[in-house]
Amino acid sequence: MTVSTSMHSSGHSKPRTLGELKRIPDFDPSGASRSVKNELRRNLLRAIEKGETLFPSVHGYEDTVIPQIVNALLSRHNFILLGLRGQAKSRILRGLINLLDPEMPVVGGCEINDDPFKPICRACREKIASEGDDTPVAWMPRENRFVEKLATPDVTMALTSSATSIPSARPAAVATSPTNSPFTTGFSRAPIAASSPSTSFPTSLGRFRSACSTSCRKVTSKLRAIRCVSRSTCCSFSPRTPRTTRRGAKSSRPSKTASEPRFELDVPPYLRQVVEEIAFQAREDKRVDRRSGVSQRLPITTLESLVSSAEQRAARNGEKSLVARVADVYAALPAITGKMELEYEGELKGADTIARELIRTAVGRVFSKHFTDINFQPVIQWFELGGELKLPELATTNERFQQLSKIQGLMEHIGRLGVSDRKDAGAAAAAAEMILEGLWAHRRIGRSEERGFYAEKPRQADQREREGTPRPPRRQFN
């Protein structure tokens, strides 16, 4: 939680007790104990709305890496930065610290810097129960909330880690309290053996679960807090299921976008169908490893990234309500490539290329379901007569609506996608863009990054075909 700016400007000191903390003018009890991911998300949106530079010391990634990182943070996803030496990976990670709150309230004198609103250690619970609003509160700066560990090939874990705090069961407390009671667990410093650090330090989430039992507990590694999650939140790989996109679209609704609503965002049903169709196409693609399969969370993370892309655009444009568009699906490429394993053939072609082809095929399938008997020749003819349309990534809803309305016959068919009001700029523009994307998926019009949508050039016949000379038989090799 962050102290309000009005409080600092008025010259008042920071709250020193729990009661003073609750009496802050903009105090929100529901958001006082938000998670780190929600904290990063909230501060990131504020920075985008103000037009601040997110990573001032990183240059050249404004159109590539940074938008993907922003989508991951807004979706509350975990991510890994991969790259060669000198590509600013560490600099980007250090820049993420600036998205934390400047200071965080903790229980004064607590060994593990406990949350004053949701304490987990016994001493803090007893102190708050006895002292109430007079419980002392201290303020931890964000510089003390993390620790950087060097992990280069010439430095071992034994040199960078000396001790850690892990939960330890106390026999006396176990004998007098239920096994699921928080009072049966204390925090102690456990030294790490330099010769074999992996034997004493839990280096994986599974080993953390074993150390923390099956309940959610909080352990600290120096200054870094690590929360053990339940097994139900782990990614799992699903076997092939019956092809039912309607059921899948319902189950793949983003589960992390309901809290802290800042925008009125609508994800049309046809986009949900596209997201689910991507998973089906990936499971049927021969370039995708059938043994590992496709993660069951692929449509979920893709939909979350889609929503985050739309939120990022709304924050930059200053819009409070918007409709997600098909371009937001392409912004979720990292979420797609990170949830499937490729065969050797797919690795040669590239994960991003495979993902783009899956999106194009999925859009084509959904388009065919909605427009089986519709004649789009007037729309195609508009492009054949020289019309071109390029929609900027950060174009506002009204700008896209005005440009799409110029195409003859396009807005006449958006009702097939569930849009009843053609004057609704957000819904109409998103549906019209989906139609153009579907026509491109069926190769009836062209599209490129430079020109946008344009008329597809007819395939030129081979010279032998024009002259009527048959092709020689293809040479066979043994």
C-alpha cells in the first residue's frame, strides 16, 4: 500500500500505528494487502496513463520486448527473459523494481516483516490482538524487498547464498495444537552447505511444497518473499479432448482480470472462439510435439494476454471502455509459444511463425462458421479498385471505426458476429476487423505490416503454363 501524496504534501508524518494507517484519507481495506503482481499491475497502469517511460535506461525495445513485458505484467504472468549477453536482460529486471510501491507497511519489530493486515506469524497475531490499533507500524522501502543473486557460469549458488529461512516444525507446538494450525510452524535460519547446496536448499517449487507441507505458507530467502501455492494452480498437460469450442470458450475465461477493474472491457464471443480454436489447431498440428501435447492453460493465458493488450491500448489512449480486437490475439504470441512444445520441424521454422499460422487458421475456421453463405465480393472489389487500409496499433476506437466504415459493404455483415447496433463504434469496429482478418485467412485479400489490408494479387501462371508446354516429370531419387 502507498501513502497518499496529499498526506505528504500537507506535511504530516507517515502513520506509525495500525490505527493511523487505517485513518489515511484514501485508505482501502480491500487493497491494503494486495499481492506483488497486483501491486506491479496497478503501478504499471498508472505509469502508462501518465505517459511515463517504463524503462528509461533500455533503448531499442520499445516496439518489441517492452510491449510483451507489459502484457505479461498486466496479465499477472510469470516470464523468463532469454537472450545473449549484453542484451539488457539484467537492466530490464532491475527496472521492474521501480514498479513497486516506494514503501510498504509492516508490523514494527517483526522478524519477517509481516503484513499488519494479514499477519502470519504468531508473535504478530498476538501483538495485534492485544494492542489493536496501537500496534506499531514500520515502513520498508522497496530497496529492502528484494535481493539480486548473480547466477553467471563462473559463480556457484554456494558463493551467493549463505542462509535461508524455511518453516520448521516445533514438536512442543505440534503436540498441543492441531497439525494445520499456524502456531506449529516457526521461522529459523538454516545454513546452506557449500559443497552440496541443493541438498539443503529447496531449489524448486516442488521441494518448497514438501518443506511447507500442503498448505500455503510464506517462506523468506534473505529479503525475497516466496509464496508456496497449492497443487491446483500448477500447469498441467491435457490429453486430447472432444472438439467442443463452446465448452472450451467458457472454461478459458481469464481468471485474473476481475479484480481492480479500471476499464470497461468486452471480449466478444467470436474472439473467445478464436482463442479456443488455437488450442485445437495446435493439438492437431504435426509440428507440435504430441507427447508433451499442448498445455491446458494455453487458451487461458492467451485470453489473459489478449485482455492485457486491450487494457494497455486503453491506458495509452485514455479510453475507459473498449472492445478487444483480433489484433490483440497476435499480442499474445508469447503466451502461445510458452505453452506448447515443438517437434524438430517446428523448431526449424520458429515458434513465432508456427503461432502466427495457428492464429490465422483459427480465425479462418471461426470466420467460416459465421459466414458460410455471405457474398463479400463488394468488400473484395473495394480493395481491387485500389483501396488499402492500415490500422495503427494505438489507433483509438473512433479512428478505427471511421476508417472501417469507408469500405463498401463491410458493416452490413457485422450482425453475424452478434453486433446489433452499427453505431456502437467499439463493437462494430472489432467485428469489421474480424471480417477482414477472416478474408485474409482465406486468402481473398492480402495483408502486410507495411500496407495493412490490400487486394491480393492473382498468382501469375508459370511460363510453361502460359505457352501450353507441359511440365517435365519430376526426377525421382532413391
